[in-house]
Amino acid sequence: MTQYLILLAIIPLSVFNLTKMFVPRRRWLLSGLATGLVIAPVSMGLIAFTYVPIIGKAMGLVGLIGNLIHGSVGYFFLVSFGGMEPGVLLAPAQLVTISVVNAFIWGSYYGMVGYHIDAKLATEKQPAKALAGQRAMKQRVV
């Protein structure tokens, strides 16, 4: 069952390719949002590949590091606000709750990072257009 969590990685990849075609100005914002929504479950799914000899161990290590960074934030958030008891064995419903909280937290974080990348790319492209417009104005005046 945990191997199906890795299929969630298709979502950010497809969003990245679709925004290239349809909404190129918001490409990194939407891709960051989609990545943040699935980063915690995908990293948990990658941990399950540690039983595969060589490549699986490397994928499991990447999943472990990703889960240490992204997975615990939702748990500590819920424990600190009284949504869960600390130190109790987690049921599947509680794991889903943690994943939903992680999706909200990391989706907004990576969405903001993507927004700033889009803004930076837009300001880098704008001066070139402005200079081209000024050159066209000078040629019309002369």
C-alpha cells in the first residue's frame, strides 16, 4: 500500500508540464504548491523501498531524510495545539490527519517559494521588454 504513495509524485510533475503550456507566468507557484501537497506522503512511501538491494536503499535514504524534514512538522503542530496525545501509537486515521496538516503547511511554504521565483523571473524579463520599447520610441521620434 505504501508504494502507491510514490504515485503521488506524478502530480507535481504533471502540474509542472501543464503550466508550461497553459499558465507559464505562474509555473513555479503552482508547481511548488503541488510539490508541497505531496512531499510528506511521497517521502514516507520512499522509505518502504529499503528492502530493494542497491537502488532501493538509496531511495529509502532519500525518503528517510525527506520524512525527517517534512513528516514531523504536522505531528508536532497537532500535538502542540492539542489535536493528538504525545507518545501514543498512531492509528491510520491519525496518520491521514498528519498528512493533511503537512500538505497545508508545506503546500503554502513551497507555494510562497514558487511565487517568489516567478516574481524574480518576471522582473528579469521585464527590463529587456522595457529597453526594447524605449528603442522603438527613439526610432519613431527620429
